Amino acid sequence: MNADYLGPPTLPFADISRPSSPAPSAHSLTVNYVPSKFSATLVSRRRGLRDGVQGMVPRGGGVEAFRSGAPRMPGVADEDYDGVDMSAKGGWRGRKLRWTRFKVILFIANVILASYSLCALVFTLLTWFRTLEDARILLVSNRPELIFSTLAASFAFVTSLIGFPGILLNNRPFLAVYTFLLWIAFGFLVIPGYLTFKRRNLNLEGKINQQWSQELGAAGRLVVQNALKCCGYFSPFVEATVSNTCYARSILPGCKKEYLDFQRKALERWYTVSFGLVPVHIAVIVSGLLCSNHVTYRFGKGMMPKAYRLSKESMAVIMEKYAAQLAEQYGADAAAQIMASSSSSGTPGASSSG
């Protein structure tokens, strides 16, 4: 006899001469042992919550869609059915949608985008409305940079407004458009920085000379003279616009030094802000690329892959195998009767198999 009484008995049955009190064994009975009071209350309860009603095929959706053997077809009452959980009457039902960490990152990034784009838009609008100090000089001397800055701020703010519905409603098409528009907003963001950096660091004095003599005109020179409290370019006798404070015997200094210092300071601040927002905007783009497709726990669109969908041909094969099993178990007559009753009751695929 085998010394290990826990070993499997020899066929057809175990030796009847086994002693009633077995000898000690090297195997431990405590391995994989769960007390009944824990297994009855915890294990069975978790199994009941997970499996639900017996006999029902679980449907995919949410975190449960990643379980092995779970289908990918979403149910109507899913917590995460294409991002919106609606009842048959059009009202909200179920608990609130779960915010994944990817969704939180995406929301924070979009809030940052909306914040600095709104601040830039407010600043440019106040400049256009001549509310800020020295706004009149910027409108006269830096109009192209101001136009591109307004366009960049407006486009970035509209992009953030598109992102909020996509994030809150878990709408992935919206988020795809939002991520694409972030790249366009990035292009608009660097244009004012490039223009101001080029103007500031590449012969600014020569550009100022040309602008004063050829581009500003009498009205533009008058705006600069009144804002900077100067008269003429070098003196009241050189390309000056006559006004109440600027005339031939005026004691006001020329505008070249004041105007050049103003342009250097304004352009430096301009491209510093523009290029300073580039890392922040790149971080927003990266968060959109990495997190927009994971705003929910559902994989893809939550639909059953085409290769695993039930077709008429596969249903006919299933019914033929089912009929063969019935014929083998109950006989051909009983199988024919069962198939006929299922065909009359309208079972899908039964009529095609017959």
C-alpha cells in the first residue's frame, strides 16, 4: 500500500484494507484552506455580485470589459455606454460616470489651456480697444504682431471650449478634433514670438528708421509723439508732425531714443511670453495625445470585433451540431420534433438549419 494515503486510489477502486486511522503524512491540510465562515460570506457574495443572475451571458463595458472571456459588446444599461448613460425615456440613470486619471489629467490640461488663452485674448482685446497704457503706439507700430496674437489667443480659447464637451461627455470624436486643433493653435502661438524676436534682434534701429520715415505717416507720427512726449525724429526739424506740443521752437526732445527703447522693451516682453507658453502648450498636446483615447475604461468603441460576430452561416453550423447532439442523445425522431418546435417558436437560425 502507498504510504501516502492522500494519493489517488488505484482503479477500479481503492484498497479496502486501508487502516481507519491513517498514518501521518508529509502533506499539510492547511494549504489553500479557507474557513467556511469567510468563504460563505465573502467569496460567495463577491461571486454573486460579479456574476449576477445565473444563466445570463455577461456583457462587456467599463472595467469588467478587461476580464478574460468577457465580450466587448456594450449593454444598453452600461455605466459607460459610449460616454453617455441614457434611459429609454431620455433621462439620466445609474450612478455618475467614473473619472479616470487620464480624464483628470486631460481636464487639468484643458483648464490650463483655457486660462492662458483667455488671459491673452483679454489683453489683446484691451489693446485693440485702446484701454491699456501705450496701446495706441502698439496699434500704430506693431499691428501685424497684434493681429497674429489675437488670432492665436482666439483659436486656442475656442479649442479649449471644444475640449470641455469632449472631456465631460467622454466623446472621443470631439477629443480627436480637439487634439488636432491643438497643433494648429501651437502654430499660431509661435508666429507672434517669431515675428517679434526677428524684429527685436535683427537691425531694430534700421527698421525703426524706415518705419518712421515711410510707414507711419503723419497720423502715426503724431500718435507716437503724443504718447512719448517728444517732437520729431531727431529734433522738431526732422520729420515732425505739427501739433499743440510739437512745433519749430518746441523744447521737447526727438522721438528716436524713446521710440527705440519702447520697441526693445515691448518686443522682448512679447516674444518672452510667446515662447514661454510653448512648453506649457506642448504639455497640453502630449496630454491630449496620450489621454484622449483613455477618457473611459472602455477599450476602443466597445464593440464586438467583426471576426467574432455571429453570422447566419455560423448560426447554421451551430444548429446542425445541436441537432446532431439531440439525435445522438434522444434519437432522430425526438431530435426532429425538438427542432420543429424550435423552428415554429421563431428561434434564430433554426429555420435556416432545417
